[in-house]
Amino acid sequence: MAFAKVRGNARSCVLAEPLFVIPYNMYTTYASVYMLDLHVSDAGLGIVTTINLILQMMSAFVSGYLTDRMGRRKALWLYDIVSWSFATLVWAVSQNIWWFLLAAVLNGFQRIPATAWYCLLVEDTPVDKRTWVFTGLQIVSVVGGLFAPIGGILVNHFSLVPATRVMYLFACLSMSVMIYVRHIGLRETDIGLRKMTERHTFDAHSEWHSYMNVVRQIMKSRRLLLLFAVYVLWNIQTTIRTTFVSVYQIDYLHIPASLISLFPAISSLAMMALLLTAVPRFREEHAARWMNAGFVLIGLANLVLILMPQGNFAWAVVSTVLAAIGTILANPFVESVVANAMDDEQRATMLSVLNVMILACTSPAGVIGGYTYGINPQIPIDLVIATFVISIVLVWMANRRQATDRTNGYNVDIGSGA
């Protein structure tokens, strides 16, 4: 496939990614239920999620500066250890909400390595290859999902809490190996080397001016603002679904905990089928069409969760397959459109600003999700559906603004919605 032509840092990042996504897919299905079993309340679950997002927002604000000052490679290595190796270790031994809050703080630094990783992924990668890079990451994610049922086997054998502790310990080991192996295969980008020299000394006034300049640049381009809004909504619905769908399936739909680990594997199989058949025929100029198709399918998947009878595993599978197909249609194009809309010279700062925007909007999602779940477990699912309705409208508006905004330097074609 076309990913075989991708070289350099992007290839190293993608090839090392299975060591992250395999353990992540194993434990993430049970993360919220694990907390509830350790006597964290529904509201406490939302609070821990929100604290984590607030810390992510703070780390996102400084991520651009630190990535430029330290270099992409070093920032990725150091803060990945803090936010993933250390955090998963704390999760593995957690006893109550205070342990989870500590893990949330450590994991909150993840936006610094996320910015560094993103820069390494795209800066030396030609524009026409970036969609294939994100498709390659999607394939890795799909393969990782096939390992999720191992989590269900562990839960069935050891019960939920001991099994989840084992999964977190495995994640700590696997992610630490990934950080080391990937670090060996990376080199600092040309832009990164230049930025390290330019930001050798810290000037608070200059840094603030740099951030404000990027904010003005974003606000000047209505199309870029619309695309960023789509990206923000994508992250909001991801936060709500990741935190509450598994809990909803177990508590409200009465699906056994040992079975919910099958859903990531079913999702991965559906994605793999699409990747091997339809995805190679996708064309970049139709990105908006595929994004909207994906949004519609994920919206329908969540509607099925609301309407399905309790305890009906078959309908839960239908919902999972619809969400998987929608994700494989939408996610690579959402990522590549936003990546291509950024100026390479200001990518780290722009990512920092974008992440702050995302997290400022996403941070309340945990508390709102926890509060509304306590009122009615279906309300968080309704909120997810609403984000996709709004996203479809925003993509249509961005298409309308495309021609007008070319003069501002953001001339990436997001395709025809027709």
C-alpha cells in the first residue's frame, strides 16, 4: 500500500505505535468500570476526567514552547515517560480516588509529547503523503483492537480489578519499550533544529506575542476556525464515548463485563474489512464527503445504543460496527485536513493553541457527562449525537469558505461535499 513509500520519522512513529495501542485497547475498555469498582462515584469519575483535561490544557499551553526549546525528539521521550509509563504504573496500584487523581495529573502532561510527536510525524513528510501516514496509524489502531478480548479473558479469569491491574502493568512495560525503541529511530526535524536555536533563551513577552499572533492568524481565517471547531467537537465526543459508553453498556444495557472487550475486536474487524476494500479507493479531494459520511454513521451508532433493548448483544454489535466504519471514514481525513491547514513554521505553537482550544471546550465534558449520566444514562449519548450534527454543518460551511480563504495561505483542499 501507499504507506510503504513513507520514510523517516513518520515511519518510525507508526511502526512503534503497536506497543502503545495494544495495551491501551486492552485497558481502556475497563478503565471507567475499574474506577467505579474501587468505590469512585459517577460524579467522582467525571471529576477525575475533568482534572485530567484541565492539566492537559495547562500542558498544551506550554507544549509549543517546550517542543521548540527542547527539540521534538527530547520532549517526546521525556514527557512520554511521565505521562504514560509513570501514569499507567500508578493506575495499576490505585486504591481510591486520590490515586486516580495522581495518575490524572501525571497523564495530564501528555499534550507536550503529543505536540512533539505530531511535529515529528508531519514536518518532514510531504503533504501528499500525510493522509497515508494517518491511514497507517488507523491500521495500527485497528490491529491493536484485535487484542482487546485478551482483557475480557483476564477479567473472566481473575475478576475485574485484579485483571485491570495486570493490564495496566503490561501497558507500563510495553509503552516504556515503545518510547525507547522509537527514540532510537527518530531524528530531529530541520524545523525543530532551527526552532531550538531560535528559542535558546526564554522571553516571556516574545512568547506571549507569538501565541497571540497565532490566535489572530486562526481568527482571521474563518475556514481554519471552522476546521478547528470540527476537530474540537471530534475530541469532545471521543472523551464522552471513551468515558461513559462502556459504563452505559454494563450498567444500563446489562451486557456482561467479560463481553464488552469483544466490542473493540469487532470494531477492528469491521475497520480491517473496510481498509482492505474501500479505503484504497478513497480520494483526497472527497475528504469532506467521507468525513460527513463517517459523522452520520457514528451518530447512527449512538442512536442504536439509545433505542436498542436492554441486554441485546446483537444490537450492541450493530452499533459497534457502525461506529467502526464511521471512524475509519472520518478520522484520517479529520487529522490530515487539520495537519495540512497549519503552517509548518508555526506548527508547534499552532498545535499548542489548538490543544488549548480543544481542552478548554473538552474539560467540562467529563463533569457534564458524569452529572447527566446520573440523571439519565442516555443523555451523554444524546450529546455525542449532537456533536456530529453540528460537525456536518461546520464542514459544509468550511467548504463554502474554501475559495475565499485561499488568499490567507490556508489553501488545502478539503474536497467537495457534493
